[in-house]
Amino acid sequence: MKNEHNYGTNQLFNFARDSYLERTSRPIYAVVFLLPFIVFYELGTIVINTDVLNQSQVRVVAFVWLQNFLEYLGAGSKLAWAAPPLVVVAILIGLQLASRRQWYCNFGDMLPMAVECILLAAPLIVLSLILSRPTGQSTDVAEFTDGFTQVRTEAGLIGSGIAEDGLRLMSAGTNEGAVRQGSLMASIVTGIGAGIYEELIFRLILICVLMILFQDVFGFARTNAIVLSVLISAALFSAHHHFVFVYGQFGYSVAFSWPEFAFRTVAGVYFAILFAFRGFGITAGTHAFYDIIATIVNAVFFSQYA
């Protein structure tokens, strides 16, 4: 029987009932907190008139994976295009039902949650600045061949109409031609989408699947299963920024470098820890705010957005 005093996000940590930490780790809080981000991302990909987003269905890779999965299940292309945000909400509502926790929301908690996300993003910003260094030649621009055409891409923005987030080392070596491919707002939009959909895929779904595999199928001890699940999900999270698989094809997005791979792996572990302590809402919010802050810092200190 479930312990009535267990209010931890993933049954790993307990918070005092109805405290700020307990309330804001509820799935229903994630729905309310992330809904403006989801709406902003959806509208942004449609109405922002930039070189990147104009007249194309530009999406983060994690979004496209979810879209393709829905199509595989039999959803029509139009439904699959519109349904991913509804899937996010449905999953969180399902988790709320399963948790049997209280449904009410204190809307006064939303601003403190945003502040918390910004503060939690700060360590990644500092780490990124420490690890980054000016280079004579940018590695942000890479070739991507989709089998039909070859296009120039910036930081994971790939020519088949898919956008990736800005979770990368901030660098003074940004190529001006690459910067002209996108605008500040376009980068913010894609960063917000990445915060939501990458956390859905790599933390909420992948870690849970790996835990079931290691603990229930292979019989590993819980601690070992947790460590392996976190490390594997973090490594895959990092790798997918360099090597992508979309529409049944493998592509090469951002030029591989060990510092960037290590940074994103550390970020993946960091987000997994946040997910265990604070739940999906705070984790996705922290990822989104990191992308927003990193984009602005890059624009102000390292490049000029057209």
C-alpha cells in the first residue's frame, strides 16, 4: 500500500505535505506552469517571420520524434503535427491521476517557480562560460546531408525543417553567416520547445523506460539502475545534438567536439537530478530558461543577431 506521507516526485524524495516543494513537484503544477511555454512555442513556430521559421514547419528534433511516433500509431499527418503538445498535457494529467495527489494549484507559486528555474539554470550558464573559449574557426556550422540535398546548418538547425535547441557552449567564435540564419527570437522559440520536448523524451520517458529495463527485467539493484539510467540518458541526450535520426534517416547536425559533448552530458545528469528532486515542471522550465539566457548572452557578448 502506498505510504500516504510519500509526496516525493519519483518516490525517491519526500517533502512536507502542501509545502512549496511538494506542491510544485506535482504533475498538475507542471501542466499549469509549462502551458504558457507550450503555447509560445506553438505560436512562435507559426507566426514568427524569420529566415529560419518563415514558411516552414521548424521543430526541435524531440518534437519530430513524438510526431513521427504518433504517425506510426496511425494518426494522420495533420493530427500528428498538432497533437504533441496535447500528448505532453495528457501524460502529465495521467501522472497526476496515478499520484493521487491534490489537484488544486496556488497560482501564487508560478512566479517563484520561474525564479527557481532561472536560479537553477545559473550553474549551467557558469559552467558553459568556463568551458567555452574563443576559436579562430566556428564549429557551429556543419554540413547535413538528407539524401536529397546538402544544406548549411547552425547549432542543429537542419535543412529538413527541424530545429534544435541552443544547449551548447557559448562561444566567441560564432560564425557571422550562421548567425544570420536565425534571429534572437527564433532561437528563443526553439530553445523553449527543446526545454519541454527534450525533457519529455530524455528524462520523463527514457529514464522511466531504462529503470524498468534495468530494475525489473535485468534485476539490477535500484541504486545501480538509477545510476545507469541517468548516465545513459544523459549520454544519449548529448549525442543527439550531434547525430540525429529523423524521418528514417541519420544526419550529422553540429560538428562533434568533446567539450560540447561533455558539457551536454553533464547538463543531462543535472537535469536528471532536478527531475528526481523537483519533478518535470521545474526541470523543463530550467532547461527552457537556460536556453533563453544562453541565447541572450550569446547575442549580447558573442554575436550580433540579424
